[in-house]
Amino acid sequence: MIKKDNYITGFLIAVITPLVFYAFLLGFDWFFVKAFGKSMVRAPHYLYLLAVTPNLIWARYYLGKLKFTKSGFSILLVTIVFVLIYFFKYFQNV
């Protein structure tokens, strides 16, 4: 675990974790399509939104258990920005 309380640490965790989790989800979805002939989700862009969910676990860990407010708030801020970008990109005509 990275036990530093600064904004850079939180930012790096919040950016790298969704990328790794998205790659995992994409591979799992590919396997699911090959094995069963159907995708896990209705639309492929749902995987983007699912990829930011581990950031909430990191934020709870840094804010709740370690009491590192700088790292925790930067994780939350990056997560909120990712979610807003997702909704502005995919739901702009609603």
C-alpha cells in the first residue's frame, strides 16, 4: 500500500486503478462473449463507468481507515471528474 498523504499519490491511484480495472473488465467481457455469445453489458461504454468503482474503495480506505484527507479527496475529485466526463460524453442528447 502507498501510505503517503499528498495530492499526487491520490491522483495517480485514481487514474491508474480505473485503467487496470477497465482492462480486466474488457478481457472478462471478451471471454464472456467467446464462451456464451453475449456481452456482460448492454452497451460497451458501461464498462467505462464500472471501471471507476474501485476508486470508491480506495477513497474509503484513505479517508476512513488511514485518515489521509489529501489523498482521499484527490481520489474522490478524480472519480467525480471521470463520472462527469462519462455522462457528458455519452448522454449529451438526453
